[in-house]
Amino acid sequence: MLHRKAKVNEIDCHDTVINDLYAKPLGATLGRARFVNLLNLRNTNLDDDNAIEILEGIDKAVVTNIDLSENPKLTAKFYSYLTTMISEPGTNLQWLELEQNHIDHGTLE
């Protein structure tokens, strides 16, 4: 069994493909990660359902930084969820990175 002396405050999954098999368990695990304030999901090939599954699991009062860059499969469905999540009371998100996601007027309609 692995024991850590220090609290882990970052989950870094960048450049790792997260598909249906991994999104749900990751989301469920993040709900128990009480010290994680940075979530790096850059270039993880996320689609709407997988990204929503993961974000539904985070502790919104603790996570302050999320990087979802380089995930061009995200569409208006995800961005609608993200807008709602950000505006919920108790959400403490301070930094959100969405570089190279091909967001344009059509994506957000």
C-alpha cells in the first residue's frame, strides 16, 4: 500500500487519452480528492460526455484551476454545462484554460 506524507494538490493527466473507460472512475475519484486544487486535462481527447463526467465529480469548492486546452471534440453541450457549473454557488474556480479548442460562434450555438 502506498502512503503519502504530503497532500497531493494537483492531478495532471495531460497528453493521456481519457475515454469512456476512464472518465467515470476519474470523476468518482476526484470527489474524494479533498486537497486537489489544480486539474490538468490538456490534450486528453475528451468529448462532451467524458468531460462532464469528470467535472461532475470534482469538489467545486476546492478546485481553483482547470486546464481543458487542446480538446477540440468539446462542443456547445459541454460549454453549456461548464457555464452552469461556473455560476453555481460554492464554485471556487479562478482559472480556466481553453486554448486550441476551436471555440467559435458555431461551437457556442
